Amino acid sequence: PQKVYETIKMARKLLPDGTHIRLHTHETAGVSVACYLAALEAGCKDENVNLMPLILDAVRAYATEGEICGVMRKVFGEYQAHTTL
């Protein structure tokens, strides 16, 4: 998964803005979900990336909603409502 993350991050720097990057992996040793989550994390760190295809790829690899949200929470943080009394 770390190699996937680094590869997508490097490709983002080399390719023109708007270039769609697709990750393809085979389910070997149960790492495909981890690879798709790493790709999602790399995508979250680039404001020009459409996250929906990355999220759908992770879902197709059977990543859970909690795993996907966890990655996004890791990058973006969690909303904290401001309350004033």
C-alpha cells in the first residue's frame, strides 16, 4: 500500500492537471483493499483530484465505509461544531 501511495503521488506531480489515474490490482494476499485505500489517501491530499472514482474503486474491492471514512478523516480531519452559549 505504501508503494501505491507513493506511485500515485509521484504520478500526480508528473502528469498534467485533470489527468485521471486508475489503479488496477489483483486480490493477492488480501492487499487490494489496502492498495485502494492508499490510492484514496494520495488522492485526498491533492485538491484537484475527483475522489468519487477512488471511493468507488475502494468499494468495489470491498473496503468498508468505516475504512474509507477513516482515510478521509486522517487527511481532512473531523468536523467539530462550534457552539457558543
